[in-house]
Amino acid sequence: MIKLLLTTLFFIVSSVQAAGLPQQDAIPGGVVIVPLNVDTTTKPQVTYNKRKVMVVKEDGQWLAIVGVPLSAKIGIQRVKVNASGETSSAIFDIVDKQYPTQHITITNKRKVNPNKLDMDRIGPESAKIKKALRHWSEQSDIPFNFIWPIEGRVSGLYGRRRVFNGQSRRPHSGMDIAAPTGTEIMSPADGIVRDTGDYFFNGNTVFIDHGQGLVTMFCHLDSINVEEGQPIKQGEILGTVGATGRVTGPHLHLGVSLNDVRVEPRLFFPARQAVEGDEKE
């Protein structure tokens, strides 16, 4: 018999931190690990904001690995759980985090205010990017043991409210690492190259699908060394650092998407040694 989770049950998510899983941070833009109170050998199906959620088994316990959007309301959030045809829900709590504002000057004004021809290009590109980020590959073994794709100075942290040439834009959805043009970029984990392309804002970009809605993205590349559909192993070179798209200099924009939510990349990577010039919290 399946033991269903009562919707009134509250999880203290900070107490769930299993080895080999992403770090947990129950904030907008964070990742929450939600234990599922179901007794079934078949993997439950979980959704959050109508999107599929990664589910893994750790020490005999089914866990939902949930990416929380920057736009999430503070307080209780809910995921829907379907186990062997029976529906229940699980809840978790989100606390507030205030992200600072970053002011950036872009010399190419079209990268801030695109013209009509630019917009005609941006529309189809946005659809292509969404398709890559929303792709779902059903697999049980998820490679969480990420390695850093490059070394370098952190020039932009996740979640910053971006102001380009005095105009507010969307918050920063990834992490910027400055490095010389031509620096080789390694794949952080095994996966499939889901898409590549040259995009108006992102420049030369590679998307790697690691399974169950976990996708890494690498933007502003100088060169791309892989192609769509190609299997890639951890440590293999996917391209080189460049300054394509909307940039102020050569760097890698590193993004992590989980259940079609761009989350804090550092939650998936080991602690790195700080270097001179790193952007501070």
C-alpha cells in the first residue's frame, strides 16, 4: 500500500542534505531537496509550477530535487506527487534573499535596445533556447559530481539585478567567469549536447543535457567544438572562451537550469578557491 503525504505536513528542508546531491538553499534561485513520503519501488512523478521535477533515490528514499525560480514568493511552496496513480502533495518553505544590483555599460547600444531586425532574429532564437532548456531525458543516474569548466576570476554572480546603460533588465541567470579568449572550456559532467548556436544576446552557446531536466549552458564562446546530439564526457572540451553576444569582455557565462528554472550554479559545483578580483557577495 502506498503511504501518501498529507498536504499539511511541513518538511524542514535544511535537514535533508545527502552526499552526492546538489547543495541545498531554500531561497529564490536556490535548490530544495524534498523527501517524498511514498512507499513504492516505481519512481513517483513530481511537478512544480506545472513542470516535471527531477526525482532520485538515495538510501532507499525518493527525493525530489526542485529548482526554485527567482520570482518565487516567500513562504510555502508546493509540489504535486503522483505515485502509482495516486496523487498527493509535498510542501517546503522558501526564505527571502536580497540580491544586489549591478550596473553595466554596453558600448553596442543595440545589445540593450534591439532594433526591429534584431527582434526578428531574437524571437526564433528564444524559442530554440527554451526548447533546449525544457528538454526532458528520463534517466535514473544523474551525474551530480560536477567539475568547474574553467578557472578564472568571478566577474558576475547569479541573481544580480542587471542595469544596462541605466535601463533595468532581467536578473543575471548564471555566473560569469572571466578568462582570456581561447581558454578551453570543459564539460562539467557527462551528458548530451542538446543544442548549439550563435544567439543575439548569448553569443556562441552550448547546452548540455545531464538528464531529468538538468541542463548546463555555456555562453559567449569564441569557438564551439561539439555538435547537437553528441554525447560528451566530463572533462571533454566543448569550446573556448570568447566575447560574443552582449559582453564587456571575454568571459564564460555558466548557467544551470533545473525543471526549466535557472538556479544558482554554485550549488552544483565544489567549493572553489577565491582569486584576486572575484566579485563578492
